[in-house]
Amino acid sequence: MPFSDLVGYVAATLTTCSFVPQAWHTFRTRDVSGISLGMYSVFTVGVALWLAYGLALKAWPIVIANAITLMLASAILGMKLLYGPRKRD
């Protein structure tokens, strides 16, 4: 395996795993008060675009990491929309 792929896989693993605690906490508590709807919306679209980019390049570290991150970010975003406050100012 080329060194660049190894670096890519390690980076992908670390950045993807960083979402697991937030997703787990949100699933467990359904507390979405500290989650920004705007940030997660933009982030989720960005991750989807990174996934498309990785697929276009056939860069598997990018594809794998962003596919998993997209699932986690989408789940958190979905819970924010489902469990977030419904009040209007």
C-alpha cells in the first residue's frame, strides 16, 4: 500500500470516528439543543460533495470515510429536525 493511501486511511478513520460520540449521545439522549441546524445542514451537503468527489477520483479512503460520515451526519441532522424546538420567534 502506498504511504499516501495509508495516510488517507488513517485520516479517514480518525475524522469519521470523531462523529461517533456525538451521534451516540444524540441517539441516546435525543438532546439536540447544542447542535446548529445551519452548520449540520451545510456540513452534510459538503460531505455528500466530498463523497461524489471521491467516487469520481476512485479515491477509496475519501469514499469510505465520507460515506460513513454522511450517514452519521445525516442521522444527527435528522434528529435535529425531528427533536429540535418548534418555537417561532
